[in-house]
Amino acid sequence: MQSEGDSLRGLSKSVLPKTVAVDVNPATREVATGTEIYTREVATRLPALAPELRWRFFASRARAGLAMDVMVVPLPRLWSQVRLPAALVRMWPDLLFVPGHVIPFAWPGRALTVVHDLAFEHFPDAYSAAETSYLRLTTRWAAWRSPLLIAISESTKADLVRFYGVSRDRVRVVPLGGGEHVDGASAPESKLAELGVKGDFVLQVGRIETRKNQVAALAAVEKLQNTTLVVAGPERDRAITARLRASSRCRVLGRVDPATLNLLYASARAVVVPSLYEGFGLPVLEAMSRGQVVVAARNSSLPEVGGDAAIYVDDPNQPDQLAGALTKAMRDGTERANLIAAARTRAAEFTWDRCAKGVADVIREVLR
């Protein structure tokens, strides 16, 4: 016969809030790119959006400025596969949420992850053999381990179905944020001269690599008069970087600070995103939120983001198509003014609050 004390203990356990552990390690990295920004923006909002849950955030290092209480469990190498699961076993959360990393092989509990893109399946030559093998293994593991998966676009969802045979009803699409109005400081205009940027220019933001298609963008700009291509982003592919630097019509800036990036967005005549594939396409959203006219490829997720507020080319490998679209984007007049207004309106639909709410809803669904 169950005693009154046992009944009370059972009742108190049943009403305890469920615990969600979150791997926020990407948010503590020094350099913030897509997954780092996503992890930070989503994780900081989750406690307010789902206050009925207990949130525990884990990272391998501390980082100033993060608006969350992070449990630091250091280990210089293999943190996600060794140190994180060891820390989780001690508290055994009801769910491990991984917004921008990989699900540990050693974690036997319930897990949920976000799939940002499958670029390594579309362009395996852009990655080393080791990178491709690891990405395929961890993605396949995530598809097998997670009762549900979060994809950041319908395009990424379709890739999960195509490459990994994931059932469509197991994937929840939650688009990124980042379309909010930007109030950040901008570098002074004199900074452009310091960077060697003069006159009209077209801006391309992103890593220099094959799928970002900077070479086609340069070929298009070289068909225009008195216009330069400015490329801001890490230099991953040395051969492409050398080709860009060799042209008098191109300025390769490498990675730039936020204030300089704001200045570049504000000063460019247009933003070009001729990518061969994007899991989402944050530069499109960043540009539109700043009232820029965007010329983008009509492939993968890019039309999902740009909607009717961008100019598209069907074949981004054709410089003539890109040059024609850029000419249209840069031409002053009613059409350009309408595109600028439409861009701001479209971007405002993609907020980090909305993204985090969508993630919180999926977390609740998994816990049920």
C-alpha cells in the first residue's frame, strides 16, 4: 500500500518543470557567422518564450555579453562528443536541444537539432574528405536520433527528404530571423577610402568559395561601366580569392567588423547574391532590412527569403543575366524606390522573436 509520503513525493515529481539543456557553444566563439548568430539569438529568447520549462545552457568557455546564465564545462578538444554528454548525464535533462552544432554520439537521451544546410551534399568538392564524412555521419545520426528535426527553410527540408530519406512529417520549418531594423553604429564614410572603395559599387557578403559564385559576380560587374565589386567575407578558397584580387574592378576586404559592414550595406548601389546554393541566405535578409535592392539567384532557399522584393536571375553562372539584373537594380527611378520599400517590408517578416517562438513550439511538441 502506498504511503501518504510516497504519494506526495510522486506528486511533487510529476509537477516539476521539464528541463531542457541547450548546447550554446557556438555562441561563445570569437567570430560570429550564421550558426553562431542563430544560436545566440534563439537561445537568449527561449526562457522568456517558454517560462514553464527549466533551461540549462552549456558551453566550453565563457563569453562576455551573453544574456544567459551559461554553465561552463571546459575541454579544449572533442567538447561536444565527450565533455558535454558527461555533464548531461549528471543532470539528465528531459531534452537536449542543439541549435547550431551536432548531437553527441554518447548522449542516450532525447534530442532535437537544427539542420541549417546540406551544402556538403550539393558541393562535396568544396570540403575535405574528412569534413564531408563527418558532416554526413553527424547529419545521418541527427536524422535517426531526433523524433523531429528543425530545418531553417523549405529547401533544407526538401534536401533532408532527398538525401537522407527523412519523412516530411518529421521536419518542422522555422525560418531564421535577422530582418529587424538595424540600429547599430556605422563606420564613417572616410572608411571607404581607407578600404580602397571608390565610386559606385555592388556588394557581395559571404565566404569566398565556389558555391558563393563570386567569379560570376565579378564577370557581371566587369560588363558594367564605372562599377566595382566589393566582397566582404572570409577567404576560404585561395584560387578564387587570387582571381578576384587580380581584377582592378574588385576589392576583396576579407572579414569586416559590424560597423564597416553597416557602412558597406548603406553605401552600395545593390547587393548581389549569385549563390549556387544556400540553406537560407542571410545576406539577402540583411540587405533587405537595410533597404537595399538585392539581385539573387533563383535557386534553393533564396526565393523563400526574397519573395517579391528581390530581382532574380535563373542562371547565376551567366554574367550577362547578372549584369542585366544589376543594371536594373542600380537604375534610379520608381521601380528602384518600390523595390527598396518592398525589401524593408519583406525583411520585417523575419524576426528573431518569431524564429525563437517557432523553435520553442517545436521543443514543446517534442516534450509532449
